[in-house]
Amino acid sequence: VHIIAHLFNFEFFMDAQLNRNSSHLPFILSEIGTGDNASFLNPIRSNETSPTIVMFTTIAGLTGVAITLALILIITSSMEVIRRSYFEVFWYTHHLFVIFFIGLVFHGYGRIVRGQTPVSQQTNKPNVCADRFEDWGKNESNCAMKKKGFSMEVGQYVFIQCPSVSRLEWHPFTLTSAPEEDYFSAHIRIVGDWTQALYEACGGDKPEQQDAWKLPKVAIDGPFGTASEDVFRYEVVMLVGAGIGVTPFASILKSVWYKHIQNNQDVFTKKIYFYWLCPETQAFEWFADLLQSLERQMADKDMADFLSYNIYLTRWKDTEAAHFRVHHEAENDPITGLKQKTLYGKPNWDNEFANIASNHPRSKVGVFLCGPPQLGKSLEKQCLSHSEADVKFIFNKENF
């Protein structure tokens, strides 16, 4: 029964490759793991092979043939007529149990047969998801097909490895998603050979969008670090990010916003002052999208005062300055597309701290930084000089 079931499986696998139809579920399943260094679901990787060839060129096939032959010889030599007339045959063939058990140990190494656990079937119902494979992984599709057990908090980071780029290199990246979201994300800046190779492996240099099953395999270790949970202990919060150091605040801003729109009564934070100091306009691209989304949602919920953000461009070229002057009167900022205009230069921290102190008397203000140590020393000094009897600024020294 086991062998016959496998023969049917191999026929189905082969048909999936022969019928290369992107609207056909077996073909979609057969393409999973086609990329380099990725685990696959269908052991038949092309339409130029046959089940017979695959069966005798895979670990599962070779070990299956070996243990089947060993079992046949053991059983047939156990017949009474063989035992009585040819006892040596009976004795020596039974030593094939060594080959049988060794082959049995390695028979499942290729993981040809895979299935869902009972718990997984409650979330991803095979009968339902089989008809909706084009929506796998999308929000509200109820067909995640994703690994369970990943739990994160705001401001944490993970180590990422891509075997097709390097089997030895693991690199840390801050998570930019919120715990309330059904996925996790990390924004990666191209600053070296490894990040450039990862960008190309994921099809970033190609104009068309890549299918999920064609993307390279990625390993994740983590998440680690929970220092930013202290944000929720303060009614008023100052978030200061410099350059790429803004990434932890993406997770914080989204998480606080989710808690508010879900009417979570445990949210102690009522006001956020966000400062972003950036030396180049290119870095605004991805984070501006998040701020634009928050800006629209806050306007719809009549909560425009919940988040005050100030974006500073600390360096610019003469050609860029001319463009900014021409479009300065536009409704939205020419750099970020936000209604809040970008400021130029560096913030006057003495004025900023004084304004926050006057707006929030009898409050404790948490100041969080992700940036260079020199900026941290300046902010810590401001916290000490502006803390009075009715308002205290508490600087968190842990840089995210």
C-alpha cells in the first residue's frame, strides 16, 4: 500500500510539472522551493524527467528500493520449506535487517511527504484554501501558510540569513512591524556586498513583481531585545531618531496607533512627539509612507493631535534646495508628501524641551533615542536642565 501510494504521488507530481498552468493548484504547489537553497514540496523539479528516473536518483527512492528488496528476501526465506531445507539461506538473509533499518532511518530524509497538523488545519483549512491559493498570505484570507510561534514586541530585532547569498553570515535588523500585525517586516538599507546580493536575490533589480515561491529561502533567529517597551510607561513620549536609526520607531508608532484605534484602555501613552533627523532625502522614502498612512488615519479618527512629528533634513545639495523653494508653498511637503513641512538644519532642543514642558505640566516625559552617542549626551543634558518640580524628563540610555 505504501509503495502504490508513492507511485500515485509521483504521477501527480509529474503531471503538475507537465501541466504548467499558473491557475492550477498542483502546479503552484510544485513550484514551491524552485529557487536555489530552498526546500521544495515536489521532488520532481522539471518536466524533462520521469517518475522512474526520479525514483532511482533520490535518497527516498534508493532507500525505498533497498529496504523493499531486503524485506522481500527476509519474508520469503522465512517460509517453512526454506527454513528446513536451506537453513543457511534463512540465516544469512535475515542479516539484511541491518540494511533494512539503516535504509529506514534515512528514507524520510528528503521529506517527500508532508502534511498539516490538526492545529494547523483549524487555521488553514485545506478544503477552503485549496480554492483560494492566489490569496495565500494576504490579510483576511485565513490562509496564512506561515510558521507559527513567532512572537514579537515593539523595537525588537532579528538576525537574518539567506543561504543563497551566504551560508555563514547572519546580520541583525530592527523589526519595523507592530505586534498587532499578522506579519513581521524589516527594512534593509543597501550598504555593502551582502545587502546588495540580498536585494538582487529577492528580485529588487527586476521590474516585475516576483512570485512568492520563487524568492530565496531566508532563516530568522530571534526576535531579541525589549528595551522599547518602556515607551508605554509614559503619558508623554519624545522619540528621537537619526538616519536609519528611525527603524525602531516604525514599530512603536504603529503599535501605539493600533492600540488606540482598537479602544485599548490599557494604553497609558496619550501624546507622542516624534523627531527625525536625516542627512539625505533618499532615506525619507519608506518611512514617509508610514507617516502618510498615520496622518490620514488620525485625520479620519479626529485624533490629529495625538502625534506631533518634526522631520529635519540636516544636509542638502544646492540643486535640491532650489527645488524645495519652488514647491514650498504646495499643500504637501515636496520631500515627504506630508502636510507637515520638512524643516532644514538641526532642531533647537532647548526650545523643544521648553515647549513640551509648558504643554504638559505635572507629567513625566520619556525621552527615547536611536542615534549617535553625541546626540544622546545632548538630550540627556536637556533632560536634566528642563526637569522641574512639576515636570520631569527621563532619558532612556538604552539606544534601541
